Amino acid sequence: MPYTWRYNLELGVPAVDQQHKRLIVKINNLIDAMERGEGVEELRNILRFVESYITRHFHAEESFMMSIGYPDLPSHILEHEYFKREFQNLKQEIYYNGANLRTLMLTERMLCSWINEHIYRTDLKIAVYVREELLRSSRAA
């Protein structure tokens, strides 16, 4: 079942929102490729994408949270650090054992978990915080 972007997840930071959308598209591409029996070929593409995503997206998201005084920033950064470690472990697994069905399934599981647990839950909290702060600001004005 493909993942879909939920507009309630938008932070109002176009670069960050676009990065989330692109990650979802890439994961859907991987799932589609796996269903066609072409997942191993798609694995290389998604690994390159995630490598870049980690660098750009985490920096942009953390900078935004810092700029708005987001109270859960420290725990959010810990989640990012955990994902980075898991991704490095995955890359090592693929390096030593090759791109195969097992590493493909590990990749899919890791990325789907990231969407479900981080983007759809943890990042949603940022969006809620932003909306609540905007509401507070408009009431105070």
C-alpha cells in the first residue's frame, strides 16, 4: 500500500515539506519495484537518495526547529542521530553481504518505520506546535 502525503504534516517550510514528499515518493518507488521483482535495482537509487536526504533534510529541519524555539528539539535530534546510525549499519550490511532480498527487506522496513514513527508522528508534533504558536500569536495581536 503506497504512502501518501498528508497536508496536516506541512511545517510551512517549503524545503522541508518538499523533502518529506520526495522521501515518500522514493519509498513508494522502492515498494513498487519490489512488487515487480526489481527491488534490488531500485535499492541503489534509494540509498543514494537517503544519504543526501539525511544531510540536507535533518540540517534544514533542525535549523527550523531551533529558529522557532521548538521545545522537543533535543529528543528530535536524538531520533535523527538514531536514524543516521541505523542507516550506516544498513549500508555496512549491504557492503558486506551485497544487495539481496534480505538487505532489500531491511531497507524497506527501516524506511517504512521512519515514515510511520518519525514523519507521521514526531514531525507531526512540529506541525501542531507551529499551528498552535500561530494561533497564540493571532490571539495576542
